Amino acid sequence: KFMGELMGLNVLEEQLKGKLHVKKVLIIPGNSDENDWVKREMGKACVTFLQSIMKEKMIIAVTGGTTMAAVANAMTPLNKSKDYLFLPARGAIGEKAENQSNRIVTEMAERANGEYRLLYVPDPLSETAYQTLLTEPSIQDVLQQIKSADVVIHGIGDAITMANRRKTSEEIMTKLQSNSAVSEAFGYYFDEFGNIIHKVRTLGIQLEDLNSMDHVLAVAGGKSKAKAIVSYFKQGKSDLLITDEAAAKQILRG
Ligand code: BG6
């Protein structure tokens, strides 16, 4: 029976690759909306995949969120050289401290025996502060490294869930609702066609930077994220999706 289930997931992975036009899909059994262990298993799968692609001196940029926190939790040393650097992909975008990328890269680096650098950017960030920070040498230095990342690992969220979780103003909330925002990743909000509805102002990776990166890994599961995952992949250029069975089945039904 177990082998049968595994083969079933392989079939789902193939179908999902076709539907989302993504190079590689890994599906974990279960539904992470209902069971925390499913998210933990997605985290482990992500670490195992990282081990398979790791080379010396790699730079890994990571977003925030509970799924990325699960990846951090599963982190182990990635290769013998231990010579790699973890960085937040972007400045903080309204998350609780434990789900912020700065906190997550610190934990990843500690568990992997790697290095890390943080991005200290006020959250939320005004246009003037943004322009000023861009000229700060120490910030420019980290930004340079972020833009040269070899690997990016990120979550995908349901747009309204994410907007509620963040310090989102009523004005932006209205903008998201009236434009039917469906998904969110990297602080970008997308509609069902993948159009960008809104972008949280912060420093770090911009969507177009993903095109030049070798490995962009998305980790997102749970039946509730099915629409968000489809919407993100209309625009997002990630190479790998690690998801769960419930999200996969819901996506294929839709
Ligand atoms: C955020 C990422 O931190 O996590 C987003 O920047 C993503 O890209 C979100 O949408 C997902 O959060 P969670 O808790 O559902 O993993």
C-alpha cells in the first residue's frame, strides 16, 4: 500500500509540473493546514534538496514565514566545506519576529554551521527612508550579496491571509480586495493571472532578479494555498515547488 501511495504522488508531481510549468515538483503526503508535521516534512525535503545542489561558497537568500521557519528548523550542515552564507531575501515586511527572515537566516546558519548577514531595514519603510538607505554603504554591501545569491528559498501565501498578518493599511487592503489579489510572495501581491497588484516597499530581491538566479525554490502547502500557488506560478520563475498532497490535489481539481 505504501509503495502504491508513493507512486500516486509521483503521478501527481508529473501532473503538477505540467499544470504550473515548473521544472521540478516534490509532494509530501498530507495537508499542512491540518497537521504541523506536514510542514516539518516539507522543511526536511527542502534541506535534502539543498544538500544535493550545494557547492562551496554558495549564497542562500531566504524569505520569512512559518514555512521558512520549518525549513530553518530542519536545517543541518549542507556539505563538508561549511563555507556558505545565508541572507534574508528582503527587508522585514510586517511579520512577527519569529517569522521574520532575519531571524530565520540566523537559525539556518547556526544549524548549518554557516555564516549569515542580516538586513536592518525599518518596517514599514517610507519612500524617503528607502532612498536614503539605498545609499548606505553597509546596506549596499549586503544588497550586493543578496542580488548575487545562488539559491533563493521562499514561501507563497494567500494574499488576504498575508495582508491580514502584516501591518497592512486600510488603503492597501482595499487595493488588494478591489483588484482581487490571490497570492503573495516576496512582499509582492498577485491576482489570479499573475499580474502584480501591489508590492511592499523594502530593500532586497526584486521579482526580476529571480530570472538570473540558479535555483529558486518555493515551499508552500496546505489545501488553503492551492489558488495562491497557481496564481504565483503565472508570474513567478521558481524552478522547484515543494508542496503537500492536499494542495496538489486541490490545484489539479481546479
Ligand atoms: C513570507 C514570504 O514571509 O511567507 C512570503 O515572504 C510568503 O513570500 C509567506 O507568502 C508565507 O508564509 P507561511 O507562514 O504561510 O509560510
